[in-house]
Amino acid sequence: MSVVAQERAQMVGDSRNVVLSVREVTVGFGDTVVLDKLSLDVYRGEILGFVGASGAGKSVLLRTILGLIRKRSGTITLLGQDLDKANDRQRMLVDMRQGVLFQHGALFSALTVLENIQVPMREYLDLPRQLMDELAYLKIELVGLPRSAAQKYPSELSGGMIKRAALARALALDPDIVFLDEPTSGLDPIGAAEFDELVAKLRDTMGLTVYMVTHDLDSLLTACDRIAVLGEKRVLVEGTVEDMLACDDPWVKSYFRGKRARQIDRTARG
């Protein structure tokens, strides 16, 4: 956990330090169990990198947390609210305090960037058009897009601009936690590094908690405070890069100590 995240953690009691708590969650489809009694905590102010083999269930867990997939058992507590016990208003309040960036951006093709960012405002708030425009422009600038991008449609944007526009929409309501699904996929190394730097900067300036599903080793090294590895339908190991390098699980060893992981191994060992 970064120094900033540690300072924030010290400012609150332990009971409030956990922003997201997943306990004994089981998810399946028909006879196939994808997640089996999985448990995971995400702490206030941290960037958690969530990794695992393709098809292991990373996106399934994310969608279960977001309420898009129904779990078979277990509990999920988000921002202090047990989601199973939340009434419609309580669920709405939780939804307003979270932002989501899906893997391919999921921008509405018929809406401009400005209008896409305003979608959460229109859904949850009753604001004058001028104020929504001003807030949307603020988010555009916050994620490093030029103001001229506001009137462009997704088809007119580069891959990197789409990611930033989608992030601006995720930040539209100034959330406490943002969920990022493969945020650097499809970006070139320079664009991916700039996006990682942006996420870390936003975490520090806005006090965000970030749950990042990623395959990007560089993101794990440069942006994430902590890593959790999904395997065998549960969290195999969680901790720092050093903890990953010390883990004896075959998949974890291959992922973090293989040829493509030389930079991580070199940096972690100083």
C-alpha cells in the first residue's frame, strides 16, 4: 500500500478501512462452479490489481460485485452496505459512490463524449444542463483529454482517448471506488504507462479506491499497491510483488517469474 493509502488508512478506524469485503462467495452457471467460497478485501485508498489466468473468473467476480451476475452463496459488503440486505434506495446510494470502466470502454456510440459523461448525472441527479456541461468538461480535463474531445463521437476517438473518456464517465459522480476492467488492454506501451500514471494520480488527488482487473505486468508493478491472484476458483495469494515472487504456486511462479516478467523480478529484487 502506498504512503498516501497508508496515511488515509490511519485516519479511519479499522472497521471503516475495508471498502469492499467479499466473503465465501460462490458463483456458478448450471453445473459449472466458477468461484468457490472466494474471499477478498479491498482497502480504502489502495489500488488493488486482480489477476488470474484467462477464463479463471476475474470478470465474473467483478460482475458479481456489480450485481450483474447472481451469486449462489456468500456475502458482499461494499462501502459498508451488505448488498443482499440493501433496499432500492440504499443500493442506489451505493451505485452513486462507485464508478466502472469496462474493458472496451462501453461508450454509447450515438452520444458525444460530453453526453456519455453526463449519463450517470442524468440517471441519478437532477441538474441544470449548464451545470452538467461544466461538470463534464471538468472530468474531460481531469483525465487529460482536450476540451475539443467533448463534441466527438466514440468512432472519432483513438483507443487511448476512448479509455480516458470512459474513465471520465466513471468519475462523473466523484465516486469513492472505481472498478477498472483491463484498462490498458489494446493500448501501446506508452499509452498504457500514461494511463497507469493517470490512475495513480487520480487515486492520490481524489482519494479513490481502485479495483483493477488486469493482465498488464507493468500496471502491477507501477500502479498497484497490492495484488490478488485468482486461481482454483479462489484467491490463491494476495500481497505485494515481493509476495508474488515468493509464492510457490506453479501459475503464480510462471506469471511473475517467467521471461515476460523479468522487469518485475529485477525491480522487486532491487
